[in-house]
Amino acid sequence: MPALPSSVIEPLWDQFAALVPEHIDNHPLGCHNPRIADRIIFDKLVQVAVLGAAYERIADSTCSATTIRRRRDEWITAGIFETLEQICLEGYDRIVGLDLADVTVDGCIVKAPCGGEAAGKSPVDRGKQGTKRSLMTDGSGIPVGCVVAPANRHDSPFLRPTLEKLGRFDEGLGIGLPAQITVHLDAGYDSAVTRDLLEELGCTAVISKKGFPLQAGARWVVERTNSWHNRGFRKLAICTEKRARVIDAFIALANAAIIVRRLLRTAWTTHRWDTRPTRRP
């Protein structure tokens, strides 16, 4: 059984394959063993992301764990994962439309048993190693930006770099930002520093008040997206990667899969195409 439905993984692979640069064999005698197909490595990386298994457990007769890691690093260096995420966002905006007038930011702490660049003592897990994701979504819960940090860091300092991810829409995608953006935050951001930052950035703030019962408001969409990350991609729920750039790559791959799935689910009732699933995703 595939790690992701074919209706999701096939369009992802088609776009991913178009981004992979042509391999040039520099061996002086041309005596290398035949190169493992990129599709095999891509499928293995999707399995690693979804199942959270070690590379050695995913490796088989088709390719080794070393090959998976080496090809993964090549693709990260080429910026393919980030570009794939951007293209998925552009496609979603063109067909459905991103709601960037209302964005939500929240932090999510997960286990990081192997430590690494983005690991620190978790305040919610008895001081064990953990990683924090500062996630930003649009008004419907589509992930539009994420910053990783050690779990022992407060959410507030990462609000600026998280909101700066919106710059991708003015520069990379050309979608453009609305004139007025409302940022929805929980009580952890209820401070004068946060309000000054949002005023500096020209954003309107909707922040839950400290000391009052839970005020969900429009923030529930980011909680749902955090659940999609953790329940759909075990590599993100138990982060065993030590390098921040590898974590970012898996987050970008997970975001691309989430965006494609949401696009299919929404377009299923409004569009028709040859490979349209028989059931709504």
C-alpha cells in the first residue's frame, strides 16, 4: 500500500521530476553502476516522511540508505523541496484562492530524541529533547510558512521570521499580499512586544487574552494543520533529523502533500479532469 494516495503522489512526482536537474556523470571512465531512478528515491523519501521509519528500514534491494540520504541532500542543495512547495501554493491560489487576509500563527512542540541543530529541552516533556515548529496558515488552514527552533524557545521571538515568510508571495510567486492582513494568535503572544511588532509590519492583531478561558476564534485552522503534520507525517511528530535544513525539507514535502490533497478535495466538486479520483479525497 502506498504511503500516500496515488491521486496525491502522482501530481507531486510529476512536478518534482520536472525540477530535478539532469545528472552529469563525471567519472573519468564512465564506469559507475547504473544510477538509481529518481522516482524510487522520491517514493522512499515519502515513506520516510509518512511512516517516520529509519532510512535503513526503508532501504531494500532497489536502493540503499546511503543512496537515499545522498540524493536527498542533492535535492535540498538544489532547493527542489522549497520550490515544489511554492508551486503547490501557486496552483492552489490559482484554482481555489489563498485567504491571506487572515493568517494564523502558532507553535507546536514535538519530540526530537536524536537532538540536533533544532533541538532543546522540551518544557512539556520533562526536559527531554524536542523541536518547535512555528507554523503560519492562511484563513482556511493551508500552510504558508514554517520556522523550526529548539523546544525551549518561546514562541514570541519567532513571530517575526514566521511572518516574514509572507514575502514569498510578493517575490517568488507573484500572488501579491492583501492591503490589510489580520494575524490571529493565542494567549502566548499577548504582550506589548507582539503588538508593537504587528503595528510595525502594518498588520491587525487578534490575540487571545491571558487569564481568560480558551478563545479559539479563527485560530482553530492552524491547530488542525498541526494535526495534519503530526498525524499524517510521523517524521514530523518524532523528529529524528539533526540538521535544520533536512527538517525544513521534510516540512516542505509534507506541506506540498497537504496542499495538493486540499486542492483535490476542493476542486473535486467544481472541476473535472481525466485523472479525477472517483471519490472525494
